[in-house]
Amino acid sequence: MINNVVTDTQGFIARDDNKKEIVVSLRGSTSPTDFLIDAELLLIPFVSPGVNAPSGSLAHTGFLTAWNSVANTVISTVKSQLAAHPGYNLVSTGHSLGGALSSLAGISLQQNFPGSSVRMFTYGQPRTFNPTGAFFINQQFGNKAFRAVHTTDGVPTIIPQSLGYRHHGVEFFQFLDPALPATTKQCAADGEDPTCSDSIPSAGIDVAHLTYFNIVAATPFCA
């Protein structure tokens, strides 16, 4: 389990021996502390253990602080798992706040374990980086980053570009229910596509934010 009581950052690291993957999953917002983290909007230098981000890369203060509070634990655990299971691929994933954290986790895994294949799956992720940071993610991940947005979910655009933020790619915009290939669009690879979720004014946390691919947020898969 991943847990920092100060930042209330939680998640888990799982190993899938069938798919030969090590998965880092981060929890979304559920507590007052989480919402305080969400509200720390100032962009600060993207400095994190083992990450060599280009000069000028900035990240959301709250998200970066939360990730850095567990980064060393995650990196050391993944390192020990890779030592025991060489050749396994790495995956980061999360919803909402957890999506922002898993984008930071994804690039951290990619930078700390350059010999491993790393993929990133986020759901309802708010903007997390400035343009330099977002383009760094794009450059490092290419088509191995998957950023899902469900219909009118307002969280992905709740932090506006006018504050200096930019999404990384690649957005997969489910523009109609139910979730099907025919109702999901692969958007521009650079991360900001005016024909996808950015075309819908943010209404903040709405019903669409709470369900992704027919799964309701907070569904207890693990006991």
C-alpha cells in the first residue's frame, strides 16, 4: 500500500503475473486534505526524485507535493519488484486527483527505470503541467499515455490554460454514452484539442466525472 498521512496520498502497487506488469495506482480526491491539495494551483519547478525534466518545466504545487511525498516509497518498491521480476512492464493509473498523481508517477517511473516499458492511463485528470512540462511528457511517452475524458466531465478543464497550464496527450474523449469505440475519439497528440473535451466549458465536478467506462468512482474492487 502507498500511504502518506500528511498529504493523505494513498494508492497501491500491484503485480499482474499474467500480463507481466507492475501497476502503480493512485487514489482520487475523497478527503478535505485532498481538496486542499487540489486548490494549490501555483505552478512550481518540476523537481522530483530521479526525474530530469527540461529547464522551465513546471507542475501544480499540490499535485507535485503529494506525489513527492510518496515517490521514494514507490520507486524503491518498484525497483525491488523489477529485481525479482525482470522484464515486467510498468503502468501508472488513477482517476481525478489520482490521474494527476499517476501522470507524475508515470514520468517518474519512465525516468527512474529507462530500461522498462512504461504506460500511463488517467481518467478525468485535471491539467497538471505548464506547456514545457506537458511537452516533456509527450516527448517521453508518445502514444503510451492515455488520458480519458468522459463526456461533460468538467475536471479535466477546471484548471484553465489562462493560468499557465497545458494538458499532455493523448486524450481519448468519450463524447457520448455508452462507452464504445464508436463514441470515443482519439484527439490531437499534443494534448489540447479544441474539438474534444476542451470544447465544453467546465462545470467542475459533475455526474460525468464520477463514472468512467461504466465504472462508478469509488467502486470497491479491492478489500
